[in-house]
Amino acid sequence: PLGLPEAAQVNARVTYAFRQLASYLAFYPEFWYRWARHWHGLSRPGEAENCLRQGLRHTQGSPLLCCLLAEQIMGDEQRRPELEDRQEAARTVFEEAI
């Protein structure tokens, strides 16, 4: 869509656009949702989790972001051996939202 020859260039450009928009749309949970989904689409769950955590700080515990973060924590395949720790982390996210 941007006329760039490589996917890496397109992804870098989209990431740059999200970073620029963060200063204007920081208080809108939908923005953080879309940015986290962008990272998830690039198979970078750690970045998606960081994005959702940052969004929760800006949106004062949005239910949308809270549920997505808990889902992200529980669904991270790379952390499968740490199931109990992930359950505790997800529980903490929900308790902070309450």
C-alpha cells in the first residue's frame, strides 16, 4: 500500500505512524488495541504486551485493554512452561482493574 518493496520497510513505517499517533490518541483504548494487534500480527507478543500495559496506564484501567492483556499473558506460547506464573499475572491485571 505504501509502494515500498519490502515488508520490513512497510512494518517499520506503520510502527512509526503508531508512535506518532500515540501522543494524540493516548487516551483512546481502541488505539492501543489496534497497535497491540499490529504487534501480534508481526508475531511479536512481547511488544504487544508492552503496548497493552502502556495503554492501561494511559486509559486508567480500560476493560477492553485489561481483558486483552490478560488474554495476551495467558496465550503466550513461548511462556507455556510458566503457566502458574502467567495465571498469577493475569489475576493481577484483573485485580488492578477492580
